[in-house]
Amino acid sequence: VNLHTCGFLDKAQILNMKAEDYLKRSIDYPYYAGKPFDFISVCPPYQLVSYPELFDLLSRSPLVNEKTFIVVEYPIEFKYQIPDQLNTALGGVLEKFRDRSYGRTWVAVYGPTESESARINPNRRDASKKKRTTDIDAFRKRHEEGDISNDTKDNR
């Protein structure tokens, strides 16, 4: 429903498998999954995932670069295992810029550093604009202009 609402349904690939398995495969066989993803959503069964392993795999995977946005759901009990930033295999850094609770579920959102985000979305920090352009609006515009591949992914 969310992909349809955002207009990305025909541009996304939904993978219903363990994120860790897919990330391991991408590390062992870099050409298996193709180019880095623009967006990754990880919604693991909380008691069946090792968050340190998950973040280690994300940081070593060629599927993650300095422009990737990552959303990770987790329970409050594991908050101490959720890093403030994530180094990428290609030398970039993703910052955790949101960490919010939704009932018993917490959601951490990682994305480009402020300098990289400003390059991706120049209007984000433009104080002269009354309405701030959101990252999703910039993402849509970049996609329409062909600056983002059609390989948007949603890992579960």
C-alpha cells in the first residue's frame, strides 16, 4: 500500500526473506544484487535478529552507499544496540537522523550526512523557503529526472 501511495510500486522490488541472508549474499557475490539500493526497510522479527550482526552486514554490503536511506524497526530493549551512524562499504557514512517510537515499536532512520543530504536535496536547508522541501519530495524529483535507478528495494 505504501509503495502504491508513493507512486513507486512499479519501480520497487519487495523481498520477503531474512535481510541478513540477502546482505550476506550481496557481500559474498557483489554482482548478485546489482547496484546499491536507494531505500532499504528492515522489519525483522525482534527476538530472532542480532542487531549488531544486522548493522555489521549493512555496513559491509555493496547494496548500501552514501545516498542510501535505511529504516530499521526495533524494540526498546535493543536500543543500546542501534548505532548513531553507519559506515558504508564504499567509505561513506549514513547518519541516524530519526529515532522515534510508535507504540512498542521504535524506528531508526539513517540517511546521507548533512553535507551529502544538502547535495541530494539543495532546498532542505534553504532558510529563504517558507515550506521546507522534504527528503521524499527530493527523492521523487530525482527519480523523475532519472538521477535514481529503478532498483528501489524493500527488504523484510
